[in-house]
Amino acid sequence: MDFDRSAVLRLAEEHDSFYMYDGRMIMDNIVALHESFEGVRFLYSMKANPHPGVLKCIIEEGVGLDAASVREVMMGRENGLDAGDIYYSAPGKSERDIEAALGCSTIIADSVSEVERIRAVAERHGIVAEIGIRLNPDFSFDGDSGSANKFGIDEAEAFRWLSSWNGYKSIRICGIHVHSRSQELRGGLIAAYYGRMFELAVRFQEALGRELSFVNMGSGIGIPYAECDAPVDIKALGAEMSALIGQYREKLPKAEILVESGRFLVGKAGVYVTHVTDKKLSHGKTFVLLANTMGGFVRPSIAQMVESYTNEEKPAGCEPMYTGRGAFGFVPMTDARDTETVTVTGSLCTGTDVIAKDITLPWLECGDVFVITNAGSYAAVLSPMQFASLEPPAQIFLPERGRPLEL
Ligand SMILES: *Cc1c(COP(=O)(O)O)cnc(C)c1O
């Protein structure tokens, strides 16, 4: 459990519940990717954690942006990114979204009708929109055949449309985007997927009749959540990617290779910190109540709910809501030697806000600080902070140097 304990204890004196994001760990993760993946440009999937301090730290390290909304595009611009550094990819963009994002980002068209909408907006403005196409490829991440999907345009359909799209004066197709998996820990599988992506890019480029300027391979790289999870060997995966880049350099001479990541950069760099507010005995069971669990950090409560509906040893993940058993570490900050078996709940007025049933923890007292790990990605952003009008947890970014930035 790697986090700055003294910073946690210091901040816990001022806040009942808060997130703490560690800028040094985020920078280490970026450096690890950059050192291993030579020739790859990384994009930060900022929907994982849009905290201004986190975003600024990542952008300053030279990472581009994978934006999932117009607001995210604009946050990238406010942090000094050029339109060419921001890739705006999301299904169901409205004409208003397209209007706002055009010229501020590279828009990735997610459907055939969206290509038409982008064309209409660009025509109205008298400009040529340089766009990407999000594809739903004829292969899955695991290497099986493709399947129905709400994301992207089926590969075969996109190929059928290419000659028409090539005739559009207000649109220029410059690249492709695929993202079909999150939280994969098998490096070999990710490398095989990269290989299929290069083949797809070559097929697409040939059909397009023009050199692609980017191939965005999406995310996939997972992080160890549970204690039994082994991390992806980033060096080995980077070496496989470098070999592929070398192999395809002649066929894809102009294409910048893009890889997206949200959780790898920030997931383990954040903790959620709360306090024991009460403790009680009911029908022989001991309950420990924590300040603001489900309302402040919902995923542990969702995990409890999913797991209460199944006896499976390994319930399937459903990212970003549910990852798997044991995806969070519970770290009570106490020197107590005695242990007891407790059920840990929050203080919301609902019985669903339970984060652990019958677990053995060190003896807890009211006022003790309680830390939940793996809270850097898909944590604050997913949590129902308006419920019961509770004070939302603070979000505090600790930069490598300088003063903490608090929201
Ligand atoms: C959410 C998302 C990601 C980030 O996935 P991680 O597992 O957090 O790395 C990347 N690309 C797209 C298109 C996404 O929607």
C-alpha cells in the first residue's frame, strides 16, 4: 500500500473525508510509459480523473488528451494544448458538440451519420475538418471475430463508405481510433491486439488511398487492483510495440502511433481517506460507520452489491463501475494490536452503503482515520455526491514540489 501516510494524517486533521492524489506517483507512471514505449504518443483519458492539478501535471509531461466531451476538450485547451493534441472521441455527439469542438480538437467520428453532421458543420464554416474514424473492427481484443457494438463504425461499413467520404470537400480523414478493452493485465494479449491494429491500419490506409497521420490504439493496459493481480510488464510490452513500429514503418510512414490511458496514470496514485464516526453492536454483529463512503467513493459499495448477487469466485468486471473481488485495500491508520470482525458501512440513509462484510481489521475507535486505496481513477467522478446533500469530499492534489491544490 504505497501512499504518503504522513500527508494523509496531516490532511485528515482538517477534513472528514477527502481524496489525495500524489503527483510524484503520476509522474513516475508517465516516465515508465515514455521510457518503455519509444515512438508512441500517449493520450490521457481524462474522464478517469479531471482534477485540475492532475490534468496539469500530466499535460506538462507531454501527454496529449483523450477527451470524452466538449467540456474536456475545453479543459485541455485551457491547459495550453493545441487542437492537434486533443482527440475528441465519444458516441452520440450532437451538432452543438461538433460546432464547439471543431477547430479545438481532432474529432473522431463515431457513426456514419456523425460524419454527415461534421461535414455539414464544416461546410457551414467553410473549412476542411481533419477527422478520425472510430472503428468497430472485425476482431475482438481477445482475437475472436468482431461483434455488435455501440461504439464506432463497423469495419466493413466504414470501408464501404470510404470512397464517398473521399469525395467530401469539407472533410479529410486522417486517422483511425479503436478502444475495445480496459483493465487488461495479460501483456501478451495486449501486444497481439496492437499487432492486429497495425494490420487494420494498413488495410484502412490502402482503401483510403492516402497516408494516415495517426493510428489511435485506445487503452487496455490494466493495473493491479487485488493483491493477487500481477502488473503488466510495461518494458516487455513497450519492446513488442517498438518491434511492430519498426516492422510497419515503411507501410505507415506518416502515422503517429497513439495509445490512451486513464487508470494506468492515476488509478494507484489516489487514495480515499475517511474517519470512523461511530461503532455499534447489533444482534451480535459489530458495525463500524465511516464518514461519507457511498456518497463520496461509490465503487466499494457497488462491489459489495455485485458480489452479494453471485457466488462466483471471480465475477466478471464491468468497467469502470466494477473491477473484481478485492479491488480496494482497506487500511485503518491505527496502532491497535487487537483485531475484531466487523461490517464496515457508511453513514448515508440507505442500507446499501456497505463496503465490507465480516472482515477482520485492527480494533477501531471513533475518530480513527481509514484509508481506501486504488481511488485515483473512476472514483470521485462516479460517486453520487449530491445524495443527502452531504458535504462532498475534498480532492487534494499533492504536487511533486510546491503547495497542495485543493478543490
Ligand atoms: C475510458 C477510455 C479510456 C481509458 O481507459 P483506461 O482503462 O482508464 O485506461 C481510453 N479510451 C477511451 C476511448 C475511453 O473511453
